[in-house]
Amino acid sequence: MSVPALFSLAGKAVVVTGAGRGIGRGIAESLAQCGARVVLAGRSPVPLRETQHALEVAGAEAMTVVGDITRADDRARLLQAALDRFGYVDGWINNAGSAAPEDVGPLDTIGEAQWDRVVDLNLKAAFFASQMAAHAMSRGGAIVNITSRSASYPNPGTGHYGAAKAALENLTRTMAAEWGHRGIRVNAVAPGVVMTEELAKTFNTPERIQRQVDTVPLQRLGRPEDIGPLCAYLVSDAAGWTTGALIPVNGGSFVPMGYLSYLNRVKRARV
Ligand SMILES: NC(=O)c1ccc[n+]([C@@H]2O[C@H](COP(=O)([O-])OP(=O)(O)OC[C@H]3O[C@@H](n4cnc5c(N)ncnc54)[C@H](OP(=O)(O)O)[C@@H]3O)[C@@H](O)[C@H]2O)c1
């Protein structure tokens, strides 16, 4: 007797935004490992095509769609390209998000243009992409929003980013409530500090890293491959009774990176 796997994504087409690097690439790899057909989206073609190549070499079906997720026409083109190739979209992962170095700072210095860029990407784009995907999911589907531990805690230096992620978590629950009767599940995954190529450019002193690691019961920072397995599960039919869930994946640490740095700066200013 062979025991069937608990879940498989074979035959399911899943869109991942921001899939060329970091957590998004890790999510794409996990989905592919579970048999999904993966639609890789982002602005830079080269890392997307590299990810596509790696997935295809491993035997998965994948395609790349280049575009800016904050633009309504690019979002529509992304959905249409996925439908043209695979006929249906079963899953949509809103992963693209960040706060660029030029857009961060204490709340008393944040200007409207910085606010708009951060909130447009981390909240508005994720919401309207979800709304668009849900319209296309006529026989049901699953949406996963990648939020952040910053959604739930004070986040000096990136307060507007935390506020956008908090709003996305709240919307996740309302989307789950409004769309559940159509068979559409909407969940959020909230990573702690995940060491990506991008983060390593600024989060790069051994002392700073160790200070953060010291807050993690599992004694290490996250890796891009730590987030994808949960996303794959949430897209799968095995998660068929899970919606409106906000799930932390953070090694057990609930201390935000920005808060820790801020407290340290305050301490240094006092001595
Ligand atoms: N790393 C962490 O510690 C951490 C912690 C908590 C939450 N998160 C969240 O996890 C998600 C992934 O973060 P990450 O650290 O992996 O980020 P990352 O390394 O900076 O990657 C972000 C991805 O999003 C894409 N992207 C950015 N702006 C875009 C836009 N306007 N349109 C389309 N794609 C866009 C980027 O590609 P292009 O630039 O080529 O478009 C890139 O592929 C984000 O939502 C982030 O807020 C990360």
C-alpha cells in the first residue's frame, strides 16, 4: 500500500509577485517543489528569468511576467498572461513589498511621497491585486499576503511600512469574510527577520545581527526557504478550512528589528 502525500499543488497555477529574489524566490521554489505551475512576477527581468530557468531545470512549469505591481495596467497584464498560459489562477501570493532606504525615517520626517510609495506597494497594490485575482477565481482559489512582524509592533524608522502591513492584515480578514462563500480563502504570513541579499546590504554588522539573533528562541535569522513551505500549504486543498489566518513565521521572535535598533540608538545617545 502506498500512502498518498498530504497535499500536492500539481495542476495548480500560482502567481508570486516579487519572485526574482529573496523571500519571493523561496516561495516560488516551494510551490514548484509541490508541483505547482508558477507565474513569476516583478520589475527586473534578469532575476525572474534566472528563477524561471532554475525551476524549469528542476522539472517545474514556470513563466515570467515583467511589470510594476503598483500599476493597474501591469497587474491586469500579469493576470491575463497567467490565464492565457494556464487557463486558470488557483493561487496568488502578494509577496512584492519593501520600504526602500530613501523612503524610511522617523515618523516626524516622513514626507507624503515617501508615504505614498511605501503604502502603494505594501497595501494598495496587494489589495487591488487580490481583488483582481478574486474576480478571476470563479471556481475558488487561495490568496496569501506576505505581511510582517512589523504589522503588530512599534517599528521606529519604518512606521508607515508597519502601518501598511497592519492594514493588509486587517483587509486579509475582511477579504476572507467577504469572499469565503465563493470558495476563496485569504490568509497572511508574517515573517520575522529573513536574511535576503537585499537586507544583507544594510543589515551587515556582526553586532547588529547578533543583537537580533539573541531575540530569536530558535537562535538564527530566517532564510528565504523558511517562508515558502507555509505558503504552499496555504494554497493547497489541505488548508481548505483555513482562511483569515495571520500566521507568524519568525523563529519565535516577536521583537521588531527597527524597535531594537531604535532602543539601541536611544541608549547610545544617553551615555
Ligand atoms: N526580509 C525580511 O526580513 C522581511 C521581513 C518581514 C516581511 N518581509 C516581507 O516579505 C516580502 C519579501 O521581502 P524580501 O525581503 O524578500 O524583499 P526583497 O529581497 O527586497 O525582494 C522584493 C521583491 O519584490 C519585487 N518588487 C519590489 N517592488 C515591486 C514592484 N513595484 N512591482 C513588482 N515587484 C516589485 C522585487 O523585484 P524588482 O525590484 O525587480 O521589482 C523583489 O523581487 C515583502 O513583502 C516584505 O515586506 C520581509
